[in-house]
Amino acid sequence: MTGDLTRLAWHIGNRHMPCQIEADRLLIQRDHVMRDMLQKLGATLREVSEPFTPEGGAYGHGRTHAHAH
């Protein structure tokens, strides 16, 4: 995924989507809605099959997506 990574990361986080943040790319799980949104924001996407270790939560809840609202 190329483009403005900071801006793309904000949009991913705003939707509470787990994201692995690297220096030159962001990794997310496959999701057709996110794919469409990111493409509309100008991202270049490609599918990969590799280990996924998303960033942990701000409050130390580990690397999970489950949380209460």
C-alpha cells in the first residue's frame, strides 16, 4: 500500500481495524469494504499471505480487535 501512510493509518484506525504498521506499508486483514475505501483514498493495495501482528491497543489490551463500546 503506498500513498500517505499516516492519512491511511488514521482512516484504518478510525474504523477500529487491526493494523500492522511498518515503515513503508500498512497490513490489514482482507475486507472488501476497507479495500474499497482505501482505493478511493488513493492507496495501492496487494494481497499477501504472511504472519499478521497488528499494533496493540493504547490501553495495553494486547493485539486483539475485541472491545466494548
